[in-house]
Amino acid sequence: MKHSPTKPDVLVAYPLRPRFMEALEARYSLHRLDRDGPGVLEAAGPVCTAMVANGHVAVDKALLDRLPVLQLVACSSAGFDLMDTAEMARRGIRLTNTSDALVDEVANMAVLLALAARRQLVRADAYVRSGEWGEKGMFPLTPSTVGLRTGIVGLGNIGLAIASRCQALGHQVAYFGRSRKPVDYEYVPDLVALAEWADLLIVATPGGAATQGLVGARVLRALGPAGTLVNVARGSVVDEPALIAALRDGGLGSAGLDVYANEPCPDAALAGLSNVALYPHHASGTEETRDRMAQLTLDNLAAFFAGQPLPTPVL
């Protein structure tokens, strides 16, 4: 794309949904790194002050070195694990994300996975489809979803939305995080202690180096053979080999997972376990939510170029 004197230049490292890409093209001169590859950076680097990306894009020092005038990264997802935020902050580059647009959908999915895992929905569905119900009789009894003690790992916006839903289900809620929040839920500063207390542990903390392997073998053992783990955060937060071992040997009762250590090809051992409900990192994957995420990305770009406050700043 040639530089236009009338339209601001924007580097696209990851595309938005089609009609929002049309809106981008109408407002900006786009340089399509996502489509055309690194060759576009030679022309884009000197002119692009903003970039559209998402959590799958590695915005590291090597890329930033080729974008000397970059001032904004508008991330179209909630997560930005692959971005070197320290380097971006050092260079004065702003970062926005779209977590505000997906809070409710992800919170709903966390509860769905918790209920599906504890009530063995996937296994029960297969029991009906296969004809086993008629051949073998009533499906075995399952653990309850009533009156649970629910621990939430990470009480950000999504964690808070999950907590409110669990409370509406009659659960007792407590949480673990870096610090106490101004909320009525009990704060437990020791994650192992929270897992020992909980029947259900829902992981909603950010990914990245600070939370790598946070939920490991000790936490899973503490949650125990009647416990359920749900992860709607990042696969990196849970020690996946330890999780598989605990599910396999009965050390953990069940799990509901939307995220994995290796995506989009999770460990094949998970598919062989009947006590886990699996979802393809798609908690925010509804038409309406993805539209809101794309629109919020556009809104952040518009505010940046208009010199107005960014709607959802991270940096």
C-alpha cells in the first residue's frame, strides 16, 4: 500500500472481521503485514504510527526496531502474551486491548465448562447417542453443582463476572490474586490453601511469564479427587502434564478447558480422558462478541488519531 497524504498509515499484523476491515480500509492507508509478509515493513516502518494486532502476534524488540515511528498497538483480543510490554513502555508505545467486550461471554463459558465437567455432559451425551442408555440403563450419578465452594484464580473483570455468576448459583466464592481487591469475596493469598478449600477452581488470570505453571501438581492435589478445575485463562497458567496425570490417576475429579499449552493441537492424551470437557479456545467466539471486539479496536484507533483518550488502554 502506498502512503496516502490524506489517510493515516496503519500496519495490520492481524486482520479484523471482514466488514470491520472494510471500515479500516475506508479510513486508513493499510499496510498488510498479515497478508503480504515482512516485506511490507520497509515501506510501512517509516510511516505507520499505529498497528492492529492480537494476542497471536509477537510484538517484540525485533519488530519494534523496524517500526521507528510506532505509537500505538491496538490489540483486537484480550490477551497480549507475546507482546514485549516492557519494551513498548520504554519506547512510549501505547497498547489497547478488547477485554471489556468479551467479559460476559468468557464468564458464561467458564460456568458452562464447570457445569459440563461436573455433570459429565460430554460422556452423558455419548451415552445417549450410542444407545448405551437403553442397553445399560441409567447413567451413573455425578458430583453436584449445588452449594459449591468456588475459588477463582485472578479477580480481574472476567474473574469478577465469573464470581457473580457463581454466587447466583448459590456458590460460596473466594479468590486468589496478587493483591486483595475491594470486594466482599474472601481473599486467600495462598493458592494451595484456596484449592484445598474449593470444590471448583476457575482460572481467569492473565498469561505470561509471571503466571507460568501457576496451577501445578501441588494445587491439583489440593483440589483433590472430588474437585473440578476450569481454565479460561491461558494454557501456560496450568502445568498440563500434571493436569493430565491427575485426571488420569484420579487425583483430580474433572476439568473443563478452553485453553491449552499447545494450540491448536493440544496434547492428544486429553482427548482420551472421559472426565474433561474440551473447548477450542473459543470462549469469546460468538458473532456478537467478536463484532464488539473489532469495533472496540476501531474505536481505539479513532481516538488515537483524534488525540482523544483511548477507550481501553493497557499501557
